[in-house]
Amino acid sequence: MECRKSLDTLCAALAYAMGVEAPQLAAAKNEELSRYVDEVFGGAKADRVVMYNPDAVAQWICEKYPQYVAKVEENSEKKIYLSSVMPSVTPVCFGTMYTGAQPSVHGIQKYEKPVITIDTLFDRLIAAGKKVAFITYGSCSLSRIYLEREIDYYHFEKGGIEAVNAKAMEVILRDEHDFIVIYNGNYDSVMHKNGPESARALAELRLNDHVFAAISNLVKSHWQHHNTLVGFAMDHGCHEIDGECGSHGLDMPEDIEIVHFYKGYPASKLVGN
């Protein structure tokens, strides 16, 4: 049975996972994800978190087309059912995801991309001595709304998600960052033009599926000395509109209801023996 909480509960749960204070204005932590972290790491904390952020991958899409998220399912063991915030557009939702605050609090209440000035998860991580990496491209919201912080920003004006994902693999292999944010907006971009269930959009979802598997496999093979939490964590859903196009932003289940996928990889007891 689904236990659905607001997206604003995620931020404090991620802070809990890494053993840092939650942002000042964050909602109470998502207890389901927090319990999972306790269980998978035996009461210890994660010292690495990788957040793979696709865009607009609705819960209904994942459930109607499970073959396109099969590798996500294989590489996760905890589903967290969430309700996104309104309006269900990218900067508003990612603003809530990493501040734990509702849009009226973090300040982005429409499709615009100002720098968020309230306390964020990244501010808490930095204050605790953690290193954060953002890997983004183009004019995406995540490349703008969390600027002006001591974050390593790897931003690509050219190359799209191919450049982003290549850099993500490099950053994981270098193993210098405690918290990594990877943005892939390809499904959203194609969905808007061709519809959420179009062959082109679903092909992009399959690409997200394979990228998440590659990230997970790299973590498993190269981060055996870390407690790592990996998430497939979208911002909002989507729906079809006239003309066989896609959209989002409304207060309707198709746009609001999302499901995140997580897996914790405990440090191997054999490493260093």
C-alpha cells in the first residue's frame, strides 16, 4: 500500500542519511526513507549520496510502461511515493526537493529560475565539511537555482546529457565528492513535443533507465569502501494535451504523483582486510 508524503519531506531525510542538520525551514523528514537508511546501513550514515534527477517521469508512466524502467527497478530496493508541489513545474519542484520548503517559502512559485536564498541541503552539507558536485547542462533549472554556493558546478552548454553523464562517471571514479546531483532532462524535452507515451519519449526514458544502471554499477564496483545511497528522483509528472503533446504544471494526479527509487550500498567489510 502506498504511503504518500509531500516532496518537501525528502530534503530532511537526505540530511538525516548523511548525518547533517536539515535546512532551517525544511519540513519534517520522510520517515519511510529514514528508516530504510537506518536498516540498510545498520544504524550508520551514508558518506556518499548520488541523486540522479530525471525530469517529468510520472508515476503513471513508470507503472504503465515498467519495461522502460526495468533497470531502475533492478538497481533499487526502496520506493518512496511522493506528491510534488504546485505549480508542478521544474524550478518550483527542485526548489522544494533540496530545501524541504514549500514554494511560498523558498520563493519560486512559477516557472522562473532565481537563485534560492534560504537555507538548503547544500548549505548544510557544506557547513559540515562535505563536498557537493552539480552536473547539469543547457538552461536547466538545477544549473541556476542553487548557484552562489561553494559547490563544484560542472555545467555544459554543449553536449547535452551525453556530456553530463560522461562527467558523472568521471566524478564518481575520482571519488572526491560526498553528494552528487546529476540532471537529465531528456524525457521532459521530448515529451513536451511528442507526448508522454510517444515512442520518442519512451526511448528517452529507456536511456534514463540505462544511465541509472550504469551509475549504480559504477558505485557497486568502485565505492565498496563507502556507505552510498543512490536515488532515481524526479521532480514531477506529466500528462498529454491536445495535439499529442505533453505538459505539466496542473494539480492533477498525472502531474503531482511521483515515485522515487532508492538503494543503499553498505561499505564492504572485506575492503582493507
